[in-house]
Amino acid sequence: MKHELKMYGASWCGTCRLVKKKLEDEGIPFEPIDVDDHMEEADALNISSIPVIIAYKNGKEDGRWDDTKGDVISWIKFLEW
């Protein structure tokens, strides 16, 4: 079973826009979530910087990526391996 990916970011965040475009260009399905519109959800998940991608498997968090962890596409491919 593949992971469900949720990307937490904001429209004003340049890095978020770059990561979003990279995911779209690769055809990787994800749910974009604007932290400005979903502050309570971001707080509950302890998201203190953006962008963050959380991978869920069977409804549970299975991994978390932020821009300190290197290339996002490599990270996703590793998850699915």
C-alpha cells in the first residue's frame, strides 16, 4: 500500500512553492494544506517550520520530511521502496 502524503505549507512560502511544483512535475499525489488556514492542525502536529510533508500509511504517520532532509523525491521513493 502506498503512502498518503500531506504537504503543509503556505502560499507566501517560496520553498513550499518549489517543493509543490516538484511533486506535481513528478506526478506524485499529495494533499496540500495551507498552515495559515489550518493552524490548529499544524499546531497539533508540532509543525514549527514549513514546508513539511507527512507520510501516512494505514492512517498513521509513517514519516516526516522537511527541507533539512535533502531531496524530497528521493525521500518519497525511499518510503515506497
